[in-house]
Amino acid sequence: MAEFQQAPTVLDSGDLEPVETAEWLASLRYVLDAEGPKRARALVTRLNEVLAQEGLATHGPLNTPYINSIPLDRQPPYPGDRALEERIESLIRWNAMAMVSRANHEHHGIGGHISTYASTATLFEVGLNHFFQGKGDGHSGDLIYFQGHASPGLYARAFLEGRLSEQQLIHFRQELAPGGGLSSYPHPWLMPDFWEFSTVSMGLGPILAIYQARFNRYLADRGLLDTSRQKVWAFVGDGECDEPETLGEITLAAREQLDNLIFVVNCNLQRLDGPVRGNGKIIQELEGVFRGAGWNVIKVIWGGDWDALLARDESGLLVRRMGEVVDGEFQKYSVSPGAYMREHFFGRYPELLELVAHLSDDELHGLLRGGHDPAKVYAAYQAAVETVGQPTVVLAHTIKGFGLGEAGEGRNVTHQQKQLNEQEYREFRSRFGIPIPDETVSQAPFYRPADDSVEMQYLRKRRQELGGYLPMRNAQPLSTKTPRIEEFPDSVAGSDEREVSTTMAFTRHFGRLLKHKEIGRLIVPIIPDESRTFGMDALFRQFGIYSHAGQLYEPADSEQFMYYREATNGQILEEGLTEAGAMSSFIAAGTAYSTHGLNMIPFFIFYSMFGFQRVGDLIWAAADMRAKGFLIGATAGRTTLIGEGLQHEDGHSHLLAMAYPTIRSYDPAYAYETSVIVMDGMRRMFEENETAIYYLTLHNENYKMPTIPDGVQEGIVRGIYPLATADAGSGRPRVQLFGSGAILREALRAQRLLAERYEVSSQAWSVTSYTQLRREAQQAAHWNLLHPDEPRRSCYLEHVLAGQQGPFIAATDFVRAVPEQISPWVPGGLFALGTDGLGRSDTRERLRRHFEVDAECIALAALTQLAQRGQFEKSRLSKAIGELGIDPAKLDPLLA
Ligand SMILES: Cc1ncc(C[n+]2csc(CCOP(=O)(O)OP(=O)(O)O)c2C)c(N)n1
Ligand SMILES: [Mg+2]
């Protein structure tokens, strides 16, 4: 911990020249008083430069002493009625606690959290009373990422505001109760008019907030929307700061000078199991990290009652003691009587005991931490909103479970405290002065003052003046006319003799979309350092890479046509190597329709292996937040992306995508399929207002692209269409071959093998989406289950396959479970070939044989299925294996 402790004071026993030190300090004090802080800082900087030239210290310490960053004499006057605000906060505290506790008395184990909000109440309330702009005054308001586990406090406030009913509070965490209930955490999917951002998966709120703030800048820099008045606030837990997503992108915020971004870290020193840094100081650690990253850091450690003590601390020993004590010890003070603190905190130095001799034990115990003092919090927020050129983090010292007393305040178990007993209700009620009589307190009734009471009037007035209630999600139906595929004939035309990949074809189509006069400028291309891999570097020069600073250098490739062009109004978000950051940008753009009333159309193009598997939780949050847009998993396919091997070759993203209900996933084989899916998705999402995200995998295998056949568009979009028939003569056996993505061509080659060598007829189908086929079938099944007296509904798959005889063989570059998901709706079932197993590097031919998805293996599977049905002689199978050149002793790819 040494590095986080405060710098030695002048009176440190190691100071052998105290007179000289005093002279230097007096000079500095003179400059500060006479010429101001700017000049003082310039002098110190100059001194540092001299030291640096001597090879000595080059920078100041990242930590300041363990005291408030804003001294009392720079604290602005508090603009509100503190007594009234305190009363309102107490009522919210009570109702929040009562809501969780009652739900748990009613339904044991239903869960919820009391202690997180108890620690953050003042941090929220000061913001809601004085800072956070609502959406009602002509701009789209501040964007607030509330700490997810503090949701009870926001419900309790909305209850006072008259936005939620008592019935809804009673149904906390009982969303299926008659009349509906309240979701456990902030979930826009579940409460689309209330919650705006999904924050409960630790770490996602902070990273989303950073990219939201940057996206707001992007909109302004591109001239699309004036976001200059909007702030982005993120409330973060101190335990949450251990998540890599929380701190992993903070340098971006500083680099981009996001002074529209404010983090408030609720440093209650505890996480779920115990202290965050029992043996250290989380506030000091975070101060060093954020300051090092270039943030403005404001520490709110001590409440106002400490000011008098600090003023009398002439020796500097109080400040020193504050810096010495580790967090585990501070936590102990909050659960112990004041005598303990007197002995262990102040008792370390006789001078400090003297300093607090006039205070009783109870008064010592009641000394507030900064995060519970509205005046200190206000001062910090005011400084934060006035900061120019830097993001700000407010590190606020609080107590977890503040006010819960014996029921949990500061205790290691407090995070899990979900219900109070009668005695604890009584104490809580008295502690916060809630006017509930003894007779009814055991019921923990919700308390709401009369509408015309001063509290309620004040509460409403504050929010009216700030532009309306928060949190609030404001998604108005928005329809943007999107172009039709007919406007892009080149995107569905064949490539003649040229061999191209779906990635190349997509990139060309994408370039055409970007140039489109109406929707082009709404498109947000997002790429994490992979543009060259996908041939997208051609877009750099034309559309520019977004950088608020523009381009301050001459690029190394400036002589070239496709040079690396950065521009303030650049359109491309080239995020660098951060899929998590890129996904956060996707979410900011994909929810712009609700946060900004602006349809932006994000395309996040990434290495498919590093999508669902890498940032699946962010994609889940995107679904929760009703984000729209295109996820493009390029270089997909376990056997199609050759050479790269086990960690790169994606054969399962479609399996993962299947579980995300709003994601429509496609594995197209041809350029025209890709274009049709993109245009249909764009229309559905941005013109028809469907809430969905499209996931397309693209490949890098080059082949000739055919021209779109007539009448296939519906099939492409719904998931399957017939492609080619091979007729081996009447009376010959017949199979159905399903192929997808790059493996479609293997299915077509198998069709020829079967016809030419074994006189087997076949129908080949292109299956663009097994998942879409299954979903539609499931919906029909759901209806049929519940409506036995109505005519049975058939699904698209049954409709398309009606009259077709099996066997049905599917081959995919993804795991077998992807095609197998439609098996129940395929007459006689489906035999699937897929790429189950860890990948490896080799050529396409060898990989496809290894995973048994090449034409020969497909043909063999077809013959085997025919043999099982008595339509092919079983005894001919081993011969066929030999004829097809398949080694019967080959490895089983599953665990090879
Ligand atoms: C990614 C993730 N992992 C685990 C959890 C479960 N969890 C919820 S809150 C919590 C502790 C939070 O501590 P902190 O961030 O300090 O918040 P506090 O409640 O103390 O304000 C944990 C482990 C989660 N919500 N998300
Ligand atoms: Mg905490």
C-alpha cells in the first residue's frame, strides 16, 4: 500500500531542515495568495522540469492526501432546502427498504438489495435535485447510468413522484403478478418507458457510459445533433471497479477530452463478500488510476462535521492518520461504537485524542462520511460539471447499508440483507423520522405525504425545473425511409468470372449504402482494428475515421490513394483493439433512436470469433436495451478461415447467437443473399420499427457469385429456399441437401457426386438461417399448444418442405446443433454434419475432410441415410467410403 499513502508532511521526523522547508512553503503560500493557483502550479511545474533535467523526479505523485479535494473555503453555497431534501431522502430510503423487505417476507428468496441504495441515496438525490437534466426541455436530457443494485431507491422515488403505484411496489420482482410488477434491476426490455440503460452486469455501465459520451461528441462533430448540453453520468460501485470493463477504457475518455462524462464511484468500501480493499485504500487506488489516465479526480471523503477538526489540525496529524488507516479498519469503525474509533483511530496520537476530547462517543460515531453529506456532494458535482477538457470522477466515501444500524450497516453480510424484522423496522423508522405509528410499523407500510405537502411540492418542482422525471426512456416511433434492394442492382448481380468472397461483396454493398443520399450519413461503421483484413481500408479516405482532434499529423501513407485519413467529421469509428469498446459504440448508436430520437444505423464489423464469445454479455445488454443494428461476424467458419487455427476459427457463434432472442442470425453463402438480408433488416428495424439486431457471418473464401434467381427473396429472409435439383432418372432414390455459408458449395458438389457416381437424385437448398426457421416454428407450436380447438397453424418450414421426401442432410461450417435445431419440423428428421471440435490450422480441403463437411462426406452421409431407409444397399457403403477417398481410420474431430 505504500504507493497510495499520503506524501510526508513538513513535520515528518525525517525533515532535517524544517526552517528551510517552512521558507519554501511560505513562498508558495505567498504566490498562491497573491497570484493565484495557476501561477503556483506553473512554478511547481518549472521546479519539476529542473529536477527532471537532473534525472530526478519527472512527475508529481498521483495521489493527494486522504482528504476532500475541495476545501471548505472553495465549497459553493448549497442551493436547495437541505432540511426538506433530507426529509424526502429519508422517505425514499424507507420506501425502498420496505419494498424489498416486504417482497421477501411475502415470497422468501425473491431477493433484492437494501444496502447499496442506502449507501448511494445522497449521491443520487443531490443529482436528481440539482443536476440531472430531464428530457422535457427541448433537449434529450442527461444520460444517467444508475448503479443497478440501487434500483429500489429509484422505484421508491418514482412512487413519491406519483409515477409508480403502491401496487407496483408491492409487486417488486413479481413481474408476472396480475397488473404487472417491477423488474429487479434496470432493464429497458422489461420497463421500456422507465429504464434507459442496462447496468446490472458489473462493469458494463461504466464502459457503456464512456462510449455513450464519445458517441454524443461524434453526433455533434458530424453535425447530426447538438449534444453540447448533455452530460453522461455513471454511478459505479467500488467493487465493480475490479471488472476489466470498468477501468479498461478510461484512457479513451481522457484522450478524447470527454468533459461531458462524469463517473461517481460509490466507495462504500465493500462489495458482496466483504471489503473491496481491506488492507488498502480503494479511494487512493482509484485516484491514482484515474489521475494517471488523465481524469480530473474529485475526492469526497469527509462530511462537514470533520471540517472543524481539520481546521484545528495544526500538526497535520489528523490528515496523516486519515491516510494511514486501511479500509478494513474504517469499515470496523462503522459497525462499532464511537469509543472504538476514539481508541483506535484518534488514540494513535495523543494530540488527536485531545482534538476530539469535546465530542461524545455518539458524536464520534456520527461523524459523516463525505458521500452522505449533500453539501460536499454538491460541491463535487458542481466542480465536475464545470470541468473543461477532461472527464471527471467523483470518489465518494460512503457506508454500505447506511442507516440500517444493527440490521446491516457496514456489516460484511449487508449486501445480502433482504428483510428486516419488526424491531429493525422500528429503529429504521425512528432513525429517519418517518411518521409511521408503532401500531403499524411492523407492516412496513409505504409512506407518501399528501400531494400538497411541502415535501411533495418541492420534489415535483425540482424535477420540473430540471426538465422532468428520471429515469425515463423516451422511445417515440421513428420511421426512416430505407432504400430497397432494387436500388442496388450490382449488389445482387453475379460476379461473372471473378471470384470474390462474401466479405468483399458485403464491403462493396456497404460502400454503396454509405454513399446513399438519404441513409448514408446515418450509418455508423464500427471496426476494431480489422479494416484491412476485411478490405475496408478503402473507406478510410472517402468517409474518414472519426477523431475529435482531426488529424494532427501527416499520415505515413499520405501519398497513397487509400491513406489513413482521420477527421473531426469522420464517419468511421475505428476503435482499435477493443471489441468491448466497439460493442459499446454499437449500443450507443443502436439506441440513438431512444436516447436521441435519431435513427442511427450501426454496423459493427468484427472477427467473428471475437464477437459473441468475447463480448457476449454486452450483446445481451444490447438486447435488453432494445438496440438495433448489424453485427457482422467476418472471417467466419471453422474450416473456411484457414490457417488461423483453434483460437480464430469460429464454428459456434451461431450456436451462441441462437440464445439471444432479439438477434436474427444468418449464415449467407452468396453475395446476393447478404445484400437481401441487409436491406430487409434495415427496412424492418429502421422503417418498420422492429426491435432486432441482425447478425451475419461472412467468409473469406473466394468463388464466383451467381446472380440472384427469381423469387428467392422471401426464402432468403425467412431462412431457406430451393437452389438446385439433380435428377438421376425416374425411380432413383432422392435426398435433400441443406447447405449454408461457404459449405453450401460442398453440398452442391455432393449433389453432383451423388448423381454422377451413385445415380441419386437430390434437391439442394440454401439455408440462410436455421435460427429464424426454428423461431417461426416455435411460435406456431406455442400457438397450437394453447389453441387445440382452432385450426392448426403450420410453420414456414413445413410449408416449404411439404411433399418433399427425405432423407434430409444438412452441412454447415458451424456445430451440428445449429442445423439440428430444426429437426422436429423436418419430415423424418435431419442428419447434420458440422464442425464440432476445437479448430486447427490447415488448408480448407483438409479441414473440411477432418470435420467431415466436405462434398465426399456429405455424399457418404446421404448414402448412409438412404441405406437406413432401404433405398441404397448397405453392403455398398464401405465400398463407397473407399471410392470417395475417405479414410475409415480417420480421427473423430469432436475431441481431436
Ligand atoms: C458481472 C457480474 N458479476 C457478479 C455480479 C453479482 N454482484 C452483484 S453486486 C455485487 C457486488 C457489488 O459491489 P459494489 O460494486 O462495491 O457495489 P455496492 O453494492 O457495494 O455499492 C456482485 C458481486 C454481477 N451483478 N455482475
Ligand atoms: Mg461497494
